[in-house]
Amino acid sequence: METFKYLFWGLEGHRRLVPLMWFAYLCAAVALILLVVPATRRKENTLIAGCVLVVASTWIDKGMVWLSAALSPILSRGF
């Protein structure tokens, strides 16, 4: 639970990853809307934008943010 607090709201004044985490989830939400709605999915431009947003969201969330949080000394000191 500490990891989620750290990533979404910050922990003990450490907030560097908070904007990046919210940006990744905003990208995921927009991609979901673009790819689920049939009218936007049929247009090539919005389909490409949705796919790019999925890749960007996943790369930020899983690659950068979770790895940084896992290696953060603020979270590892209590375990």
C-alpha cells in the first residue's frame, strides 16, 4: 500500500513520480475511450493515437514509475 501512496500522492514530501503516474493513467484513460468507441476506432488517425497512448502509458507506468518506486530508498527502509 505504501507504493501506491508514494506513486499517487507522495510519501513524506517525496512527490517526484506523482505527476508522471497521473499522466500515465490519463493517457490510458484517453486510449481506452479512443479504442472502445467504434466511431473513433474506425478512423485511422484516432486508432493510431490510441495505440500510441497505450504504448506510452504502459512504458511510463510499468517501465519508469514502478521500477523507480521499487528501487526507492523511502519505501525500502521499512521492510
